[in-house]
Amino acid sequence: MTAHARAVRRYRAVQSAGLGMLLLATDEVPRKVPGAGRLIAGPIVPYDVSGRPSGYPGLVRFERGALDLESVAGAPLLLDHDPTRPIGRATGMIDRPADLAAAFRVAPTPTGDDALALVAAGVRTGFSVGAVVDAYDLGDEDPATGIPELIVTAGHVRETSLLTFPAYASARAQLITDPERATP
């Protein structure tokens, strides 16, 4: 068995156990988000952009339309992909040509309050989608690892997380204080 086959096999096993998370995001915000206060928003998946998420040893790219959009609705917002640390829930999304953006209402708990304070202070500002890959193609080899790029053609979102260190430097969540004025 090749190193790539072992990596893909391990990746599938982790994904099927619900433990693997793909960390992808960009830096734009939805134009409008529902409700007022306690909201954070931003892109959770860029389309047709290669990235190096945790849980897979090579590059990963999501095709536009690959994710089941219904799986985003109401999905939990976690801290650091930890299912024991939920802080909110998805309240809206915008499927744009370049990415999928979402808004999340943060729960009025001490942990939620801390998360909002850290986003406001610019300390914890990364968004990251936790996706389960249902179907994929293999692309060109990653020059750094020699492993073919994983091109996600179908998948669903288990959760989105707020992180300190996202997979992409530009993956940033924003605190939305006035939903009517939230424009990119």
C-alpha cells in the first residue's frame, strides 16, 4: 500500500468516525445577517481554492456546490472543533460565487461571552468549517508532500469552529454589532 493510499484510508476512517475536520475559510463577511447582537460572521468555505487543512496530509479543495447547504442550517459553532465546547448555532448563510459565508448567534453563557470578547479584541478570529467528505476526486500531486490534491465534490457540514490559529491567515471571523450595516 502506498503512502498516499494509507493517508487516504486513515483520513476516511477519521472522517467516518466524525473526528476529522477540514479547516477552510477566507476573510469576507455576509452582507446581512439576521437578528441583533451576539453575532459573528464570515466565510466558512472558499470555493476552488487549495488549502492545507488539519486531518489530511495534502492539499484540499472544495468545488462550488460540493457542500449540502441544508447541513449548514442550524449547525453548531464550536471552539477549536471540540464537540464538548459549543458556543452557538448558525443563523444564516450566503452562498456566493467565491465562497460560502455564514452567521452565528453566540449563546449568552460565560464561554460565549469570553468568545465574543476575544473576537472583539482580535485574539480569536479564525473561522473553520468542520466538513465530512462524502465524495472526492484526486488532482495533481502536492509539491510539498507528493500526495494528490483532494478535490471535494460532495460533503456536508458537521460544525463550524472559532479558532485562534486557522488553517489560512486570511480566515477571519468578525463581530457583527449592526446587522443592517454588515457589508464586505
